[in-house]
Amino acid sequence: MILALPSETVFHTIESTIKQYRKFAQKNITKALPGMTVDQGLVLIFLHEHPELTQKEIAQLVFKDNASMTRMINTMVKKKYLKRSMNEKDRRRYKLKITPEGKELLKKLPPIIQKNRSASLEGISKKEQDQLTKILIKIQTNCQKS
Amino acid sequence: MILALPSETVFHTIESTIKQYRKFAQKNITKALPGMTVDQGLVLIFLHEHPELTQKEIAQLVFKDNASMTRMINTMVKKKYLKRSMNEKDRRRYKLKITPEGKELLKKLPPIIQKNRSASLEGISKKEQDQLTKILIKIQTNCQKS
DNA sequence: GTAATTTAATTGATATATCAATTATATTTA
DNA sequence: TAAATATAATTGATATATCAATTAAATTAC
């Protein structure tokens, strides 16, 4: 069977693109906020916008599983970005609170993220971005068909 | 500063697409070859096509760093897919040989991979795939600037 | 209202990711 | 050629990924 080398497929390109974007974004975040990771930044942003999110919901938003999210929140608590507290309504869950230190960092994030996004999308029209999204979603749909 | 939520960006879509594809591909590989991972399969395929590849070169092909590759090859040796042997020409490197067991698995991989690819690209024209690649490469180029 | 089921989070085990430091060998330079 | 530099691979430390099993609480079914 003749199989195209993995490096010649569109999947390879998708993967290398997201990895390069992540490296690029991480580099710029590290410059301004040493010790913070891209994903920790995302968690802060999501929690800021939606304070009632559970760990599970955040995990889904950043494409991690619950186990990873538990450990990630652990390190964010250790780093004092977050505090866990009881959720009286549902005692299986926690309330996740951004600490004042976390809020300080959070303030510095948006301009960095904005710059990362616009720099990496430079010269790519809105139309192209929509095309990209549309095609990617087709792939996702295909992958979900059991 | 008003920042689009990460979940509304094209980066989010790129990341979720590749993760879903990986899950889909892994599921099908596991079904046929329990214990084998997508990346281990890729390493076998690359080594089969280019037996002289060094660990470092393979690492680049599958987007891992050298440290990860060392450990990945360790587990592939432990699983008896591969054997390390001396490279007399350059004693910093190894020769990586696919074992007979590894070759057996390798034979079964191509049809599975082919099926994964075509299933996830179903209904996506060649033209769309080219568009996708073109746009992604633009993003990569942007991320490489400085 | 109690038993069965579901859900959110955790834990353990193992693999991988990442960075920095180290080792051993090759290559370059003075 | 000896010293400086570069390269391939490894190792250590820490974080994350993944799967399966577990715990504790909530929900559903009977």
C-alpha cells in the first residue's frame, strides 16, 4: 500500500501550525509574565468571564481532561493565582476564585494575547479565516462520526 | 481591552481539530494494534522509509524535542519495536533498527492510517485542502518572524 | 425514602512535554 | 595539534496527558 508520508499530509500541517503558534505565544507571555503558561492564562481568562465555571467545564474549554485540570488547578493554587473554596449548592464542586495576585496578572494578559493573535494572523483576510474555520469544522465533524 | 474569548478564535478551532483527529486516529489504531500510539506508528513509518534517520531528525518530523524522543524510543525499545545499535560513523548517534516484531506491526499500519485520513477528509475537496494548507502556512510564517 | 445511577473531582500509574544541565564525541579554529 | 565550539543524546525536575479506578455528593428510579 502506498501511503503518503505523514509529513506530507494536511494533519501534519495542522499540528505543526498549532505547535508553532503555541511556542510563539508562550515566548511572548514568558517575556512579560515569567512562570505563566498559555493554558494557565486561558484558564484565568475563562474564569474571569465566567466565574461560576467548574473544573470540568474549564477543562472542556481548554481541551484537557479532568485529571489534567485537577493538577493544573493545583499548580495554579500553589502559585497563588487561584483559591478553591466550597460550593454550598453542590458540594462535589469547588468555587474557583481568582486571587488579587491572579487579577494583577490577568490585567496584563489581554494586550499580550491580542498582539499574539494579530501578529500571527497578519495578512490573512477575514474571508480566509472563515474558510479555515469552515474546513476545520468539517474535519471535526468527520472525526465525530463514530 | 476587549478580547475575543479564546474559544472564539481560529486558534481554538485549529487546536480542537487536531485533538479530535488524534483521538479518532488513536481509537482506530488501538482497535487494531492495542498498545501502539499514533506517534509510535509515525516513528515506525518514518524509520521504515528513511532508516538512516537520527533520533533528532525523527523528533523534528513528529514535532517533539530530543528529550521526549529519547524517552519515546526507550519505550519503543522496551516494547521491542526497535533496537538501538552503534553508529560507527558517528558515535554520538545510534542506528535505529526496526525489529521483526516492529515490522509486523508496521505492515498493519498503512491501511488503518489511510482509512483514518480519508474518513476525516471526507467531503473536503482537494481545493479546500490546498486552501487549508496555504492559510496554515501563512500563520506559521507569521509565527516565525523574530 | 432507600437503592441504583450519575456526576465532579481526585488519585495512581505511565507516557510525554519542556527546560536546563551534562556527557561523549565531532568539528572548527587558532 | 590543542583548545574552543558544536552536536547527538541523555538525565533530572516539573508539568501535563491519558486511562482506569476511587471517593463523595447529587439525582433518578422504584
